[in-house]
Amino acid sequence: MTAYLLKRLAGMIPLLFGITMISFGMMHLAPGEPSVVGQEFNPKVSSQDIERLRSYYGLDQPLYVQYWHWLKKLAVLDFGQSFSADGRAVLDKIAERIPVTLWINVLAMLLIIAIAIPIGVASAVRRDSWFDKGMTLFVFVGFAIPSFWLGLLLMIGLGVNLNWLPISGLHDYSWHQMGFWQQQQDMLKHLIMPVFISAIGGLAGMSRFMRSGMLDVIRADYITTARAMGVSERDIHYRLALKNALLPIITLLGLSIPGLIGGSVIVEQLFSLPGMGQLFYESVLSRDYPLVMGITVIGAVLTLLGNLVADLSYAWADPRIRHGNRS
């Protein structure tokens, strides 16, 4: 197991190198540069000014030279300075936005797990019942509804018409004058709609994966043997079948790790939340190369770690993987 872990960690290095190379090249292929974005229609900015800006940012050098300089900084965990007007360090800007995105996505993930697994198990146990058909309809609706459209409907209905929930931001303007528990309540109210919108699509998908995995397991020979030995249906479903049925869910959870940091661009833009998704969107529009690459590298590392966590979790859940390929 240790040798397998070390081998996987070593294999992540060339993969990360390839991801950064492709991302760096694709970002520079996009039209526009940070020195000219927002300046092309400014009559006070001359071509000499733009050239000085390009030289200041190092954009007048060949692309491979720019990548090499960026890679040397990355080797010492220096993500560089943002091209934005504030010129702040990339890591500082990312660290400022991570908590908001983590709160939203961790809460959404917990909501998905708490609801999707029981729904999937119940749908499999009651296959072809009215409950199963109703959940199937819910899944199709959850997949079909665009998140931005549903978010707008909730904002209009719950926020504007009924005035039950706030429709933008992370807290009220008077947040600093509130007591501690009032602040937590206010923040919770602001997070209800974003968390629900973030969870609705994953909830539908994960419940379907759980149902499919549970159906495959309860048809297995050892489940038939357990029934013949008089094991109760409850023990069969929740003690014997559930652990093996969780294998596809473990994979999905492992691959969901990058989303905990990457955030949701649509949700954060829709509700004006200062998270990583909004920061990434703004950095792409402004061609802020160091910031885009910083977020991309973090997302790539988390994706590779998510795959590794999923494989290790598989080994924990399935003894056949943990003890090697033995027949």
C-alpha cells in the first residue's frame, strides 16, 4: 500500500507539469493582454505606453521564456504578483477568497450527502414504487433546470416578493454592529439560497448513483445467501449492501474535492459572493495571467489529490483492492 501511494505521488509531478504548460499556453492564446485590456479605447494611452506596460509585465518576451520564469517561481511556491491595479500577491488574493467558497461548497456537499444517500437507498429498496418514480422525476428535473434560472426564480420569489431571504452578498450592511450570534444568523440567511443552488444538481446526480450502486449490490450472490440464512432485510441493506454500494459515491466525493476550492462561478456571480469562482471569472476577463495560473495550479493539485483520495478510499472500502489483485 505504501509503495502504491509513493508511486502515485511521483506520477502526479509530470501530470502537474503538463497541466501547467497547456494552461499557460491556452491562456496566452486568448485575444487581448493585461496591458491593453481596458486601454484600447482610451485616447490618452499611446502605443509607447502600451509597449512600456508589456515590457513591465514581461509580455514582450517569448512565451517559453515567460513560462520558464513563472515555473521557477512556482518551484519555491511563489505565485507572483497580480496584474491588477492593486498589485497584490496572488496567494494573498486567493487566501482572502477561499473561506467564502469553502463555506458554500462544504455546506452544499454535506447537504448532498445527508439527503442523496438515504434517497438512493430507499429508491433501490422500493424499486418501481411510487416513491422511486417520484425520485426519478426529481432527478430529471434537477438535471434539467439551469442553476442560474432557478437562482433567479428564488431571488425574485423568496427575496424580492416575500422578502424572506437576502439576494446578494455575504452579510448585511449593519453586520459589524450586530452581536456574535446575530452575525452568524445573518450570514446563514445569506448562504441559504447559494448553498441550495450549489447542491441541487449534485443532489440529483448522487442519489441516482447511489440507487444504481445499491441495485447492483442487492442482486449479488452473497446478498441472496444472506437472505437464505435468515438475515433481516434491514441488516442486509444497511450492514451488508450499503458499504459496497458506496464505492461509486466515494469516487464522486474524491473528484469533488477541487470544487471545494474552485467554487461555482455561476452561483458566486449570481449572488455577488466574494469567492474563488468570482475571482477566477474576473481574472480571466482582465487577463490577469498570474492569478489565473495560481487558481489553475491549485485546482489541478486538488484534482490529482482527489483522484488519489478516491483510490485510497476504494482500497479501504474493498478488501480486494487493499490486498492486491488476488482471485
